[in-house]
Amino acid sequence: MSTSALDAWHEIVRSRSPKGLGALLADDVVFHSPIVHTPQRGRAVAMQYLGSALIVFGNASFRYVREVVGERDAVLEFEVEIEGIAVNGVDILRWNEAGQVTDFKVMIRPLKAVNMIHQKMMEMLAGAQQQ
């Protein structure tokens, strides 16, 4: 079982730095956001979303509480508190034989958390587009 992609993702989350995202994501990666209806395609857009998420979710309370790992995919359940709101969610990753992520899906709950994350992510993405 190759988990190099998973190890790389854990390092990115641990360091709270998007530095390794370019190498981790396949050119044709598909990103599924909990706040955008359509799948986002391509490395550049996935890097924007994931880089912003590292900032929004990246505080000391963030932790993965469960992992279900297959040969080339994983489901990672996380918990984080942001502005007093408990957020629970999952990251679902699929990677290719080269160890690059080809599909990344994020799902979060409860609705109060979804609404707050939507607002914060839109602010982050709007700021990134202005730069």
C-alpha cells in the first residue's frame, strides 16, 4: 500500500503551509468544495481552495480523529473549533500510482459550521484573486 500522498498531505496540514501542494496535486486534480456546487478542475484552482482552507482551518484545535485508508484513497475525519463553532468534517482523497492526488473532496457539518466556513472561504478566495 502506497501512502506517500497521504503522508505528504499530513505534512502540509501539520506545517500549515501550502508549500508542497504543487507537487502533491495532479495536473488534472478535481476538487469538491462544500461551498461550491460544481467540481473545481485543475491544479491551480485546487491550490487556491486548499491554500485558503489551510488558513481558515489552520488553528491549534484542528485534528484528524479517524482515518480509513485504502490502497489509493483515504477518508480523514477532522474536528476543529473556529470562533466558538465546532466543525466536524471529512477529507476524501484519491491518488494515482505516482502518488499525486487526483480527487479531493471536503464535506463538513453542522449547517452553522457550513455557513461560517462559506463566509470565511469566500473572503479568503476573494482576497487571493485581488492579489
